[in-house]
Amino acid sequence: CALPILYLTVLLLGILTLLFGTGARDILLPFSGQELTDISTGWKTSDGRVASLTGLTKYLDGNGTVTLQNNLPVQMAHNANLNFRSKNICFLISIDGKPRYDFNPSISGLAGRSSGTTFHSIPLTAEDAGQKITIQLRPVYRDNSGFVNEVMVGPSGAYYQVFLQTHLIPFLICVIIQFTGAGMIVLYCVTLHHAAETVRMDMFSLGILAIMLGVWSATETLVPQLLIGNAVAIHGLNYLLLILMPYPASCFVNSILTEPKKWYPRLMFCTVMLVLAAAALLNRFSISDFHETLPLIHAVLLATVLSFVVLLYRDRRHKGSLLGSGRRVLPAFAVMILF
């Protein structure tokens, strides 16, 4: 027992020495964020009004589009690009009155009418310096979900490096949550014939939920969109996970009740399947896509959380206390949901 502890102590001390023994002089990055010029502000409408690249619906014209103008920096690196990300929006970019980049994708429709969040990097030339840039935007939806942000001029490598530096740690935390969920499922399989049924259900349903929450949260960091590029699949996965999440959560809550309700997880299973079927059919027949059914999806999530509160309160009130396993796992479940 002493050797493993000594081994881990040496490993930990080595890591801490490396972390705290190095400084800014030791950091050698292939790109510098100082090469980037932020032009997210300073945009104006065609009639000269100051405008924002978010909250575009207030600038819509009769054709459902918004035309905004700005000037590129006078000083630009020779390998500069116009870098930005967009969500739920189509657009045409012109520089000095000449069309340069058209984003109006023809998507499969599996995830709705939009591809969600996408990243763009448009090469610029030395002649573009100081020129007027015009962007004609057409939001896919008549709400504020469509926008362009983080608009920067400079090397694309510097742009993506800065983005990863600010988003990688949240993404890695999401990966850890996924591995934790997988570990719970493995533990469930290992103890399949040796643990009480409620304890095994705690581990299995909580493991599935942890993986789903980890994947969904990872897509919210935008790192998968940047690395993989298949924005439509990730966009659809985001909706799918939101719709299906209530079922494993309900299985876990039911398993820690003093007297589990057999009807409760069955009801939640039918509910999520009905919502999924309704959303898929509405999207298939172009009545409302997944984004437009978000109020229904959020309502089901809220109702699910409220049902948890009611079940746990009634169980506590009438039966005296939760199971021992529930007392151990419930705080972790609450922390995971809040995260």
C-alpha cells in the first residue's frame, strides 16, 4: 500500500513542479492573438444607424433581410482572413461592392431549416485593407437566435487558437462527465449480480444521463463544431438529447424512492417518445422544425423537474427518508443537473 501512495505522490509533485515552475517565457504558440483585430462593433445599417450583429430582427426590411456595413482595418497581415461564427442565419458578404462569400447552405433538413452554429474564414488580400465590407443577412427564424459574432480580421490559425484557449477547458470537463457516466455503466455491469436492484438502477440510469448531459454540454462549448465541421449532425444531436433526457433522469429519481412507482418511468418514456414523434413529424412536413418546437421541449423538461420535486417530497413526507443509496447519489445528481 505504501508504494502506490509514494508513486502517486511523486507523480503529483512532478506535475505541480512543471505547472508552477514554468512561466510566460516558456509559452511558445504558433500564432499570436495580437494579430487579430476585432470588428464586431462599428456596424451600421444602409441608412447610417448604428447596429449590432445580434438582435437582428429589429433591423429587418420588407424582404426579411438586414444589410450592415463596416470598414476593414487599414493595417492587415498579409495572410489575414475575415473570421467569425454564425448561427441560424444565411448571408452574402461583399467587399468594395464585389460579392466575396455567399453562405446559403442546402441542408438535409434532418435537424430543421438551419445548420446551427458554423465557423467561417474568408481570405483577404492586401487590396482589401480599409475597404467597405457589406454583409446582407437573412435570419432563418424571426427571433433573436440568428446572429454573427466574434468577427475578427487576422490569421485564421490565431483565431481558432484563441477560441480553443477559451473553450477547451469547459469542453474537457464535459468529456470527463461523459467518462464518468461510462464508468457508472461499467460498474453497473460488473455488479449486475451482486448489488441491490435500486443501487444498480442508480448507476445505470445516472450513467446514461451523465453521458447525455456531457455530450449536450460539449456541443454548447462549440468545440465539436470547430473540430468536426458537421454542424447539421451536431445541431440535430443537440435537439435529440434535449428531448430524450427526461427518461433516464426519471428512472434514476424513481429508483431512489422508498417505494418506486412502476408507472412513472413508463409515463416518462411515452412522453418523450410522443414529443420526439411530434417534433419529427412537424419538421418532416415543414410545419415547424425542431427550433420552433423548443417551447414544447422546454415545457416537458420543466414538467419533468417539477415531477421530481413532487415525487421526492411525497416520498420523504410519507415514508420518512430516502434509501441509503439515494442519500449518497442524490447530491451528485443535483450537482450534475445544475452544472
